[in-house]
Amino acid sequence: MDTNTETTTTMFTHPELLLVADTVAREKGIDREEVLEAMEQAIQKAGRSKYGHEHDIRAVIDRQSGEIRLARYIEVAEEIENETTQITLDVAKSRKEDAVIGEFLVDPLPPIDFGRIAAQTAKQVIVQKVREAERKCQFAEFKDRIGEVVNGMVKRVEFGNVIVDLGGRAEGIIRRDECIPREHFNNGDRARSYIYDVREEQRGPQIFLSRSHPQFMAKLFTQEVPEIYDGVIEIKSVARDPGSRAKIAVISSDSGIDPVGACVGMRGSRVQAVVAELQGEKIDIISWSEEPATFIVNGLAPAEVTKVVLDEEQNRIEVVVPDEQLSLAIGRRGQNVRLASQLTGWDIDILTEAEESDRRIEEFRVRSQLFIDCLDVDEVIAQLLVTEGFSTIEEVAYVPSSELVEIEEFDEDIVNELRNRARDVLLTQAIVQEEKIDEAEPAEDLLTLDGMDKALAFILASKGVVTREDLAELATDDLLDLIEMDREVAAALIMKARAHWFEAEEQG
């Protein structure tokens, strides 16, 4: 190739290229510029096949006239790494006096006479690039449609996976585990589904559809119930056992509109439309409540609940139901309680009234025995303590005396004796615990703190609160986490421990 060719560019006109580009762009639904860039790359590839792949051959199609410019580019480099595509500054100045490092010298090339192989290669490049552009277009369109319900036609079924034509050359896939169990599709069937993910993969954008996703049912209700679409009724949560049963919790922002009734519709018309789409899936529509206990009771419908006990720390709830309601509350293979748990976000334990009564009796016996053994009291006093809600030795030792005096048959002498015995027990336990963990005993400033007793000081020391300063740095809730006692007593004790802080401020 002659490197001394004049820098005027050889041009030849192909106005029909612009017409082809316009037609392809319109048919494929992609940008005209992307089609022209694909054509340029095809011509460029053909040029490299003719003049040598080692050369930097570039093609440009004029966007107005359709003229094609083909040229070889040579870089002016300080150090030559590739002799075919680079030249030194000295050589470059012999061709162009004002050449500088980094500049490209352009050698125009004559038109290419496309042979059969070159034309085929160019066609393959154009087809590939147009397909890539189509895929980009599809991804850009569908990535913003995640969460929508779409209608499509089944193109084929492969190993249980359903390929759905979404129109405009886009395809989605309903994988076997995203179909409703026992649901069967044939080629040409209409399929409504939920877009839950769109990913850009090597083979192009993959649109993942689902008919078993909980939000698919929520979106169907949105289409069927105008109040949900308008935002008057809100779907708070959904739980599904696809193809079998589902629960949906709703709430209305308008007190005049019953959210459950609106979702059911006249004679069940609205809910039946959703049920039909979900292949007969039974749907419980539940009124949502911000009160966890009320919401969970609603969620266990149709079972009746007689009592609930919340454990907010563990996010668990115990639900007591009549004996004859147990199987209904649990449901077939645990379906009802499992869906209620998913719907509410709480772990639910179901007990019958008989089981709850037996457990309550056992707890009463165990707590009574604790007081009998530790406080050396008779059964009557122990049972009176349990009946009044006392469950630990710490409560007897540190709740206000007034609460104990209020118990029938308790006077001040009995109360003081009980409190002293309880504190002696706690002191002994704390010392034993201290010996086990080999920790330091309470510091003198903690032992002598106003309002502090020896038993409490040893208990605190066994839990890492050794000095007055350790106690002062605790919040009331922190102290209550360490030991069960009256909140007001705990707060007063901490304030006494902090007294020296305020004295230091005043002196400062």
C-alpha cells in the first residue's frame, strides 16, 4: 500500500444505503444511527479483508449523501510498537510538516468491489449489529417495566418452561417453578404474567415472568378493583401457596369504604375474576390492622381465636384457639398458619385452650416451687405471689414495697422479711456466679452508693457493672436488661450514681 497517497479522500456515492438504513431502523424499531454504524463496521471489515487485517482501516458513511469514505489511519508515535499502524514523527513530517505526536495521518483508499465472500461477511456483521441494537432496545424498554403484568402468546413449551411472545420481537420466560402447579399451556394460548426480573445476559436480555409470585395476585386485584388503582384501598401484604390458597391484607384510607367488601365485589364478581386467572386459587381477603394482635387474629381466619400472647423481642406470638378450631387454624398441612405467618411477618404458635391451661398450671406450679425453695415460705404465700404476677426472685427483692403490701394477708413485717430473704438469695447467687467467672467484686464506691444494697451490688458486679462510673453510664433500659426491678427505682439509682458529674460541673 502506498503511504504517500494524497490526503484528499476518495469518495463514492451510495444514496440507497440511507434508504436501506431507514427501512431497517423502522422495521426493527431501532435507531437509524445504530444501523449506519453497523454498515460502517461491515464495510470496514471488508476493507481489512482486502488490504490486510493488520492495517487500521476505517469506513465512514456520510449521513446526508450516503457517500462512503474508506481510508487507512496511521498514528504518529514517539515509540513504534506496531510498524503497520504507527510511524515516527520524523517520517510523518516528511509527509506533513506540522505533524505532531498522537495525530493520525489518513491515507484514502479506492472503492471496494464487494465479492461474494466480502458481501456475505458484510451482511453477517450488519445482521449481528442490528440484532445487538434490538437487544439493547428491548432491555431499555423492559428494565423499567419490572413489576408490571403483561399479556403474551405462548410460542413454545420447553421442559416445563413457557416461552411467551410479548410482541415487538421480545420474548419472556415463565420458568417451571414460576408457573402455577398443575397449570398447562399449549402453543398459541394467551398467558398473563408478572415481570419480576430483567437481566442482560450473553444471549441477550432475558425477561423473567411469573404466575406464582405474590405480587402477581396483587397486580390482578389492582386491575379488577378501581379503588386499589385509585389509591383509596392499599394492599399491605400478600401471601400465596400458588394454585391452592392465598391471603391478602388490605386497608382503606376512606372510612366510608369497606376494603374487604370492595375487593370481593358484588356477589364476589371481582375476587372471582382473580380466582379464575389463578386457576381456582382460594383467596382470603383480610382487613389489615396496625395492631399486631388484631392483624394476626384476622390473618388466621376463618379460625376463631380466644387469646393471644405477644413476644415482641422474639417476634413471636402464641395464639390460643378452642380445641375444635385447632385443625382449622393450622389448616391442611399447616397451610393456614403458614400463610398467616407470611402475611403478618410474625412466627405463630398455635395452642388449644386445653394445652394452654395445662401449661399455665405447670408454670404456676414451677414458679410457686421457686418461691417455696428460695424464700423458704409455705405454699399459700408462694401461690399468692404467683397469683399477683410475681415470677422471679428479683421482682420480690426490688419492686416497690407498696406493691407487696397490697397483696391480701401481707403486712409490712411479712413484706420486709420476704424482701430480705430475696436479697440474701440474690447475694448468694451473685457471689457464686462471681466465683465461676472469676470477676472482681463490686468496688467500694458502688457498695457505698446511696440506695445500693450488698446483694444488688454483687449482682451488678457479676454482670460487669463493677464501679459507680459503670452504673452512671447505663441508661435505665440497660439496667433493666441486666436485672428485673422497678423502673423508677432503677432510674433513681442511676441518677444517684451520676450525682458526682453534676457536682463537678458546678465546681467548674
